[in-house]
Amino acid sequence: MKMETAVCGPRDATVKNVLIDSGSNVTAQDLLVVLAAEKEG
């Protein structure tokens, strides 16, 4: 099943690392991605 979810936050960021593989089962509170804050400029 494909899902799309918007992520809103207090600042701009990019995905630094994806911690799961395609097809993985996840549960509530699992860490899925690591974000890197964009530099203010």
C-alpha cells in the first residue's frame, strides 16, 4: 500500500537519511527519516 503524508515543521529541511526499506512494516513512534535543517540565509 502506498501512502503520502505531508510533514509540517517550524523551518525548512531536507531528508538526510531514510531509516527504513521499501516494503517495511512500521508502527507508531518508529523513526523513519532524519531531517537536516536548511541554513538560514
